[in-house]
Amino acid sequence: MLAGRVLEREVFETERDFDRTLARAAAAARRLTAIGPGLISGIGVSLPGLVNPSTGKLIYVPYFNWRDLEVGRPLSAATGLKVAVDNDANAAALAELWFGRAEVSDARDFVMVFISEGVGTGIIFDGQIYRGEGGAAGEFGHMIIGERAPVPCSCGGYDCWEAFASGRAAVARYAARGGSPHVGFARLIDRALGGERAAREALHETARYLGRGISNLVVGFSPEIVVVGGAITRAWELVSSILDDAVKRSIRRDLPAARLTPSTIGDEASLMGALSLVLADKFAPVAAI
């Protein structure tokens, strides 16, 4: 486990019914732990919303409208294992600390921007996760950056960064250009890499809005590095110049420039993030600031 190698996996679609989803997760955990009885150290859970890591309780996941629900305790009771729970972007940032390239893991301060169905950010200060009051820090996906986005944010608004820069936004732009509305973000990236014009245009426009948000983070935090994670890292050659331009415009005279880099973890950020929660809790507890 210390090497961070994935030995087995089980994938299933998340249901809006929380109890059914939790039951499926518990059943999957029991099957996977049966592969190596006594060798499993714990369970890590990364969630796309507000959580309380100290209690393992879900505070709010807007995409499913889940509020004030227990996650850690029932999973622990079902499996007999200790459970670590955190926001997915925080978990992805931890994964960069544990498994990222040296320039990231050795950095004192960096921001992880995680792109998926939404947009999440994990903030690392002095090698620690910054969670803020009530664990609500890092919810920059709800930062206002425009009007009339192509899709609603998970909170319902059309002016949030997430509504402009998420994978869902890219798919909506692709559909507006004549592409299939049923193509997922990963498939859209495949088509863009294959040279399809509509897919590339949708991805480029999404990257411009992603860059705007990142430039705001750079101005506000002045981090050493901004790490971009999620499926979009596969298309780095198509979006890096757009993102770099946005970051360069945000740097004020005589201030150090933030470096922009793709995550080396890529599409595995959620999985490796959950693993990192267990490692951090067991071997090197990371205090929240």
C-alpha cells in the first residue's frame, strides 16, 4: 500500500439514494478486504462536497442534495475498519503530497484544482490542508466569474466557476456545436485528441474559463504551484498554453510567478486521494489549519 499501487477495484454508479449508495460501498469494501484478510489498514472516502473529517460526517453534497449524513461510522461498523473521510479535492491534494512529483510534494504551498463533474480546490499551506472555519475552505467552484453559463452549477446557479469550467460545461459546449449531448467528458477529450474540431473548440473555451478561475487563486494565494487534476490532464497539450496565458496575466510586477503543472496522478486522483487519507491518518497525520 505504501507504494500506492492499485491491486483491485470495483466500480459502480453513484445512486441519488444515499442509503443504497452507502450499502453498495460497504458491500464492495467487504469483498475487497476479503482478498487480503488482516492486510487492510483502513478505508478512505472522498466526497464532492463539504465534510467534517474529524467526525466522518457528510455536511453537504450539492450534486445529490445530500445533507448531514453519517458516512464514517456506518462504514466502520459494516467493515470493522477505521474510515477516513474528506472532500475529494482535499484528498487529491493529499495524493499529490504522497505520490506527486517531487516539485509538488516538496513545495511548502500549493493549490490543487480538480476538474470532474464539478470544480474543486484543495489548498496546502506549509504542508498542511487548509480547511478553514467549518471545513468550508476551498469551495472555489462556487466563485462568481460570469453570467449565463452553459450548465447550472451543482448549487443551481449559472454564474459559478463550476458552471463554466467543469467537465459538464465542456460537454454542453460540445453539444451546442453539433456534438452528441450524451458524450461524457472523457470521450470528448478522446475526440479532441483525435482532432475533432467541435470537441477541441469546446475544450479550449472551457480551458479559458478554467484559466480565469486559476488566475484568481494565484492573485489571492500566491502559491508556489497550481496543480490541475482530473481527466483534463490527458489533454494537457491542447489546454496548457491557454492556462499558462491566464496565469501569466494574473502575476503582478515583481511578484514570484506560480508554476502551473498537470497532476501526475491524472484520472486516478479520486482513488489515490482516498488511499492518501488512510496513509495520512495512519502514518503521518496531517493537521488542518
